[in-house]
Amino acid sequence: MTYDNIHTYDYYNKRVYDLQEEGWDPVVKSPEELPQKASQALVKSYEGDGRIPIGIFLINPNVPTFEERYSQRLPNYLKIPPSRESIEADGKPIITTEKFKELFRKYVIELK
């Protein structure tokens, strides 16, 4: 364990503040507003005045959620999440190495 007698509870308690309590609006209201809002959120996250912002920096309701985008590629994703899918049957892998490479090329990157 390391003891830090400078960055203590009191140190952070004096500096941390909630963005929303100070009127920060994280919601992107139109696709055109995204670049400006994202830029403002990034600047806010790097405030150099000794204050530490916490809370929600950016919400973009104009794009599908991660789960929605992922389920477009894997239709069963929401029904059977990857952690519940079987990877073996009778002690043998369900997928061959070649099939794995094919899927990897298709969905991730091109293998050399």
C-alpha cells in the first residue's frame, strides 16, 4: 500500500464538483451540434483551474447504443450474450481455426 499525504480525501473533496449541478447540459440535440458539444466536453474534462469535474460529459441520443450496433452484426447477441455461448462440445472446440480466422478477417481486421 502507498500512502499519499497530499492527495487526500480533503484535497479531492475541495476540488470535485458535479457538472450537472453547475448547469452543464451533456445532451447533443442534433447531429450538427455533436462536434461542438464533444469539443466542449473534452475541454471540460481537462479543466486546469484546480477543479475536478465529475458527472456526465456527453450524451448523444442520435446514435444507436453499443448493444444495438453489435446486435446488427450478431443478431442473437441480445438473446444469448457471448458469455453464455458455448465454445466447446464434448471437450472439443465448436469452431475450427480456419473458421475463426475467416470470422476475424471479416469482422475485425485483415490477417496477413
